[in-house]
Amino acid sequence: MKLRSDLIVAIGTLAILAGSTVSAQTRGTRSSQGTHQPAASDKMFMTKAAMGGEAEVDLGTLAQLKTVDPKVKAFAERMVNDHSKANAELRQIMTSKGLTVAGGLPKDAQALKARLEKLDGVNFDQTYAAAMVDDHVKDIKEFEMAAKSADPDVKNFAEKALPTLRDHLKMAQDMKASVGVPRTAGRAPAASTKSAAPKSGTSARGARY
């Protein structure tokens, strides 16, 4: 009888241990899923932010090489420095969540870079400045949305980045006001409406053209 009782107790103990193991494994899986499977909206935001940040660094590096305007050069340097730091922080967050950091530039940035590589002087400065204003207006809207609804890590990243992005936008707007606006494709310059052509070496926009 004692042997039978001991056997029953042993079987019961094994069953309890087995149940505890299954429960622990289940909790671990859920925790792992919570860590490595962020919401689709957060994945999209992080991927776009990572690629956009790399584009800002790439275009800023190009601008430093192409421009001779001190204001454009200073802005480009700020882009490289600030976005390099933000990109490193974002890569750490993405890696911790099991996400692969996308490489290369988005298609619109590739097209812009190809266009900028063909420009020089004020034409380069104007096109770059206009693009930077547009980009940062869009970026701020996306980061504001992420700061409201993303998971804690992504939300903190977006909140931390927003003051810098707003500062970038102000700099880009000042830069754009300084260098002027690029002529719209297909639109005749103001001087063409006059009966007399401008003197050689000048234009209606002045010596910067």
C-alpha cells in the first residue's frame, strides 16, 4: 500500500511539473511575440523613417560637395550629423524588435539624387532647398502620428526626434528663402515676356542665374 501511495504521489508531482513547464513556455512565446512582432503601422513607420534618414544623409553629403553657398553647406552638414545619430538609434530599436533595417534609398530619393547630380550652382541650391522643405513637412506629420499611437519605444523615438525635425524645417525654409525658388518646368521665365532680351550675362532673376 505504501509503494502504491508513493507511486501516486510521484505521478502527481510529475504532472504538476509538466503543467508548469508548458505554462512557462507559453508565457515565453507570448513575451517573444510581443517583443519581436510590432504592429504593422509601427513596422511601416520605422522602415520609412530608416530609409528617409539614410536619404537625408546621402543627399546632405552630396550637397556638401556640390554647393558653394555657406547657408546650404551648413544645412547639409546638419543633415548628415543629426540624421546619422537618429539612424543609429532607430537601427538599435528595429534590431531589438527583430526587424531587418532596410538598405538603399527610396525611389523618390533616388530620383531626386539623380536630378541633383546633374545640377550645379544656384540651380542645385534651389532644387535641394525646395526638396528639403517638402520632405520635412511630410516627416513631421508622420512623426507626430507615431508619437501619438506607436508602441512605447517607437513613440519615444518619434517624440525625441520631433524638435530636431522642426528645427530642420525652419532651417530649410530660411535656406529656400535665401536661394530662391527653382523655375517650374515648362514655364517661361519672366524676361521672355518682354520685347527686349536682357543684356548678355544677366537675366530677369539677376546674376545668380
